[in-house]
Amino acid sequence: MADHKRVDITKEAVQVVQQLREQHGELIFHQSGGCCDGSSPMLLPKEDFYLDDNDILLGEVAEIPFYMSHDQFEYWKHTHLTVDITTGRGSSFSLEIPLGKRFLTKSRMLSEEEAKFLNPG
């Protein structure tokens, strides 16, 4: 069986995540739903973000859990997401902002095989 995932991360973004993990400890990603910096993934200290039944775990990237709200997932469930990093200051509360960088999400439609595996029924 193929290893299908909903979310991945680039090597460049992994390097920033590792640096921030060393500084801040345990972290989570949460895909923003439009507040602050649009729909950018936010990297936050785990204890600083309250997760509830509305948040869906999409998977892990760089050993960091990646969450999205249920309502937003309904719009994005047919896509594969890749977390990347770029130079430039965003306007969110994400930990990379003081580094002069910001995470962004690149998306593509799931292949037919991925869709059958990830969205059965």
C-alpha cells in the first residue's frame, strides 16, 4: 500500500523548524483560517495554543503535529499541502516571524489514488 499523506514539508522549512524547536521546545503547526496572515501555517509553542474537538490532525511534518479546523478542512480535504518557508515578515503570531521569515502552504489537488485512500466513501 502506498504511503499517502495530507501534508509534507520542504527541507528548507525543516531547518527553520529545528532551530525554533531548540529555542521553544514542543511545538505544533496550525493552519490559520484567515486571521492575521491570511491562511498561513502558524508554528506555535504547544502550550500556547488550545486545541478542541473542532481541530483535525492532518499528520506530522518534521515531527510536529499539523492541525486545521474542521470547517477549513472541508474546503481543503481534496488537496495535499506542503509547508514551505520564504523570506519576508508575515503578520501572524508564528514563531518564525522574528527571523524575517514566514511559513506558507503550497497546495495541489490530490491524485485519484490519494483521494481514494485519504477520502474514502
